[in-house]
Amino acid sequence: MARSLHVLLVYVVTHLGLIFFMYPEDIIASADEGHWVPILTGFAFHFAFLWIYMKGLSRAGGKDLTSLYLELGKVAAALLLLPVFVYFLMVNIITIRSYSEIITIVFLSNTPLWAIMLLLFLIPAWMASLGIRTIFRATFLVAAVCLPLVLFIFVSSFQNVDWRYVYPLLDKHYTFWSRISFYKSFFAYAGSFLFLGFVQPYFSYRIRTVLWTAVGILPLFLFSVYVPLLTFGESTASTFFFPYVVTLDMIQINWLMFERITVFFLMSLIIFVMLFVSLVLWQSSQIVGRFWPRAKTNWIIGGLFVVIFAGCLTVRSWNEVERLFIWNTWIRWYVLIVVPLTVYALGRRAERDAGGDRYAAGR
């Protein structure tokens, strides 16, 4: 159960690091009313393919994602894993570059951006070099300290809401299907569930507990969008860069000695993001290591560090970050749809083969 708890905490923490920054802006921009519809649509999509993904892994007999693909041969496995590997690289570039921008805006306006990116990436790279068990233990400690604080501030963010802004409840035209911002919002889902296919040799988990955990964080998706909407109204909230962060600046708690609790909230989320970056970097090194077994893990992570940091330096403005989000959309659908479906198909095949072997041994 302890190992299952570690997996659940990593699932929650990595999502928390991605929900409260860019996700509200994308969802608010995707619809003019009835924002719960695109939120629940995206979540239902994620939930369905999460179940398919884990079901395929469970039928594969505890094999990790890379081992499962390698059963098709190295060439086929390389073709199937190459988009995943590229996606991991792009996720780390986008995450480090965008969150460094946030740190510059909120905390360190006079610090060079490259220095912030270097610091934001050095610690995750060091953790990734120590292995998945170190990442999971760090996540447990961080969650024990930061999760209560994050949940307290989250509840406090309802201080200035006006529930009349919840109307109209329905979007009569469902325009979110035609807006790119809706598809950009899937960034909060795509990078945070694939680790379940990499940790099975190290940590076990139950499908049911992961699915219930996913349902448990659904209110965070909903209210990360609705708290800004209920505080400022749709027309005003849609003009903000980071709507939820702006909402936190409106909170006033007289009995606290700190004037800006936003700082503590953002620092907690940035720590969550660093754990997410280290997890994605570790997964990337696992893919490379299976195709290049003689290479040491530290050398692989060092090479990936250079490539990713160089990629971060080439992104010079926020417009280029937005462009990367759009370019990343197509490969994101591969990760969200193709990977779970292929894992499910390969898991069923492995289950049939195992059943046939048992039948032959019984004879």
C-alpha cells in the first residue's frame, strides 16, 4: 500500500503543478459561457484513455512501456517510442521556459532568464540521475509539507467569488471544439500519466485507486477555472495572463502574518513542477538507455540536459512558447490516444501468449 501511495502522490503532485498556471487561461479562452463543458469533456477523454492505458499494462504482466514495445522488435519499438521521446523533450523545454517566465514576473524581475532556467533545471536533472525511487521519496516529503498549504490557499481563494457569475450554465453553440486553446489545455493531462508505464518494475499500484484519485482532482480542474470566473466575471478574467494567480492576489486573511500568500502557493507549485520535470527527464533517459544499454544513466541525463537547456535558450519570447504549444498539439494526441491503444493491444496479446504457454505447460 505504501508503494501505491507513492504512485498516487506523484500523480496528484504532477497534475497540481500543471493545473493552476496555464490551464485556466486556455479553458477560459476556449468558451464564452458554460466552461464546465470543455473541462468535463477534456477530463472524460483523459479518464477513458487512462483506464485503457492501465488496463493494457496490467494485462502485460507487470512489464514497463519500453519492454512491451520492444517485443515487436527494435525497429518497431523505436518508431513507436520516438514520438514519445520527442514529446518528453518538448514538454521539458516548454515547462522550463514557461515557468521561468512566471518566476521572472512574480519573484525575480531583475534576474536573467537563463539563470532562472538553469536553476529550475539543475535540481530536477540531479534528482533524475539518482533514479525513480529518489524522485518518489522527494515527492512524498514535498507533498507532506506543501499539499496542506496548497489546499488551504485553494479554499481561501473562494473569498471573493460571486456565484451569479456561474450563469449561463450552458454553451449553446459549443464553440470550444473549434478553438485551439481547448486543445492546448490537454497539456495538463498528456505529460502526467505516462509515468505509470515506466514505474511498474519499481512500484506497484491498483487501477481502481488511480482512477479514484483522478476523480478526486477533478474539482481542482473545475475551480482553477471557475474561481477567476466567479471573482471577476468572464469578460474580465479572459484578459488575464494567469487568471488564477491574479485571483490569489485578491485574497486577504487578516490573522496571517504574511501579506501575500500567493508567494507560498506559487513556490509550492514550482516545486511540484520541478518534480514533474525530473520525472519526465528520467523517463526520457529510460527510453534512451534501452536502445543504448552501454551508456551510463548519468551520461544520458547529462546529454539530455544539454539538448533541453539549449532548446530553452532558443525560445526568446512568450509568443514562441505559445507557438511551441501549438506545434506540440499533434504529438500530444499521439501520446494521449495512440500510446494507450497500442499498450492495450500489446497487453492483450501478451495475456493471450501467457495463457497459451500455461496451457501448453499443463499438457
